Amino acid sequence: MTDVLDQAQQVEEAEREASIALAVAPLKGEGSADCGGCGDPIEALRRAAMPSARRCAECQAARERRAREFRS
């Protein structure tokens, strides 16, 4: 039983660390290689133009459209 509990604790800890890293990365100005919206790789040109990008151009545009619609 202890092995299963230890494994669950390790998974939980890894997920927590990953969540914290994702939350802190924009504060550090760090971007991501993969889009946080669709999971596809972020294009190299976008990453070069905006190193702190967390989403591909398409997902970012969709997010901005939704935000504008919400404010309207």
C-alpha cells in the first residue's frame, strides 16, 4: 500500500511543481515551446518576436476575441 501512496504523492508533487512553473514563467518573461491553448508547438517566428508567448498566434487571437466579446 505504501508504494501506491508514495507514487500518488510523487505525481501530486510533480503536478504542483509544473503548475507553479507555468504560473511563474510569464512573470519571469519566459514563454513556452508549446501552446497552452491547443498544445501544438508555438511557431519559431512568434517565439522570436515574443519570447514570453504562452499561446500560438491563433489561440491568442481567439482569446483576445473572447475577451473583447465579454467586455461588450
